Amino acid sequence: MNMKKIVIAMILIAAVGIGFYLVKSYRENAIYRNPGFACGNGRLEATEINISSKLAGRIESIDVNEGDMVKKGQLLAKMQTNTLEAELAQAKAKHAQAVTAEAGAVANIGVRQSELEAAKAVVLQKESSLDGARKRYERAQKLLKDSAMSRQTFENDETIYLTAKAELAAAQANVKQAEAAISAAKAAAEGEKANIKAAEADIARIQADIDDSKLTAPLGGRIQYRISEPGEVLNAGGRVLNLVDLTDVYMTFYLPEAVAGKVKLGADVRIVLDALPTVPIPAKISYVASVAQFTPKTVETKIERQKLMFRIKARISPELLQKYVEYVKTGLPGVAWVQLDPNAKWPEQLMLLKEKGKTLKKAEK
């Protein structure tokens, strides 16, 4: 009799346990029957950036290891710059030479200007001499006509006049020559200025190449891979490191056409990772593909149309990621739950802690 009671008690306990499990399972699976939600499987992904060399060369050093957290602007690796340093020294020498040459050209302009002033003074002197010689020659013409002067004296005055005229022409030619020399000196100075600018451009370009040989982090994140090692020679654009941006983490998943058409950008999402099944992670829809995948280009039947799948991204808030950046791991599988109806209430297993707190307060009231 006692044995019978024990068996009955065990059956009742089992029945209660099974009933409790079924009720719990029913509640937990209720979301699958709720038209206000949809889900898709995916993996956590993040934006990856390859840290590459701008120029071909040998890696001198790598200052980080796989898994290291780095900050924006932090030095990650350095390429050898021996050749660039030599080119920079040569460019600076050419710049100094051009500066010296330009100073000489500017000084030469001053000399040529002095020569021009002197030539102009000579022109004034020759003009005065010509004016006196011309007046004497004109008087001599009248005196010769009146037979008051000998022909010899007239011819002497005529020679003096013609000589003064020729000397003035020569002085004026010297002025033109001096002006041309000034123009040439100015052109030479401009040429040296151009040489200075060219040398400065070479210096800036080489310095930029030297700066680019220091590979720095374009943003904060985690070093995922060391693709190359010190001593290796890379081509231009050769990859050295792989950096993961842990402030841009998202899950890519797929939904059928009938459901994807209801998904709105910015809709609430709860991501449940296999590694953390009891901790839903809030996210927002950031992308919905406009072109279906996984199906033929031409679809004729309703059954085939149901196979249409659209790629969707759920992005986790950068502010939330920043708080737990050291715990973020990419590649983890999980499920993304999308709230299709903004008024649909999240089930308890997908509620956030703050939402559970609000629900508890309402229940107490």
C-alpha cells in the first residue's frame, strides 16, 4: 500500500513537472507564434580595416600583437625609411641651393638697375651735348651761307654734331640693353623662385612618404591579425595588420520576402547569442537589402517566391559597445529578433533589465 502511494506521488510530481515544463516552453515559444516579431540566425560581425603600407619597402618593426586594444593615432608599425631620408636630405640641399641662387639673382637685378640708371644719365648727357652741337651746327650753316666762316670750320662743327648724334644713339641703345638685362635678371630670379617651390614640394612629398611609413591606427579597436612580420618586404599596399572596429558591430541575418517587407529601418532588435542565451543585446535595424538572394532571377510560382530571402543588418549601439568593448567578440553565432509591430510587447526572456524592472513595478501596483 505504501509502495502504491509512493508510485502515485511520483507520477503526480512527474506530471506537475511535465506540466510546468510544457507551460514554460509554451510561454517561451509564444514569440514564434507572435506576428509582431520575426527572427533570423546570424553571427556578430564588425568593420575590419587592413593596415597597409603606402609604399613598397621592408617592415622595420611592429609594435602590437594580435588581440591588443589600440587607440586612434597609436603607432602600430614602421617601415624602413633609409632611402627616403637620403632623398629628403638631397631635396633640402637643392632647396638651399635654390635659395642661394635666388638671392644672387635678386642682387643681380639691383646691379642691372644701377647700370640702367647710369645708362639713362649718359643719355641725358649725350642729349645735352647733341643740343649744343646742333645749335653750333645751325649757326655754322648761316655763317657759311653769309661767307662769314670757312668751310673747314663748318665741317668741324658738322662732324661734332654728327658725332654727338651718334653718341646719343649709342647711349640710348645702352639703355635698351640695360633694360633687357634687368628683364633677364628678373626672369632668372623667377626661375629660382620656381626652383625653390619645386624643392619645397619635393621636401613635402618625401616627408609625407616618411610620415606614411609610420603606420598608425585610423581608429580605436582590436588588432585581429598580424598579417606580416618585421623584415618582410612588401609591395605598395601590402597588408601588415588587420584592425577590427569594435564600435561598429552588427549581425547580418536573412528573412523571407513576406517578413522582410515589414521590417523598417531603425526597428528594435534583440540579439541573443548562443554563448549568452539569457542576456538579450539591444540593437537597431540599419540596413535592409533591396534585392532578394538565394533564388533564381526569374520566379514564377508562389512556392518559389517563398524562397526569396533578404539580407538585413542589426547594428548594436556604439555607446553600449564602448562600455563593454573588452568583452566584444566577433564571429559569435546567435539569433536576431526583430520587432515588426512597434506596439508588440517583448516576451520576458527578451526583455532588457530596465524593461523587466518597469514590468515588475506595474505588477506590484
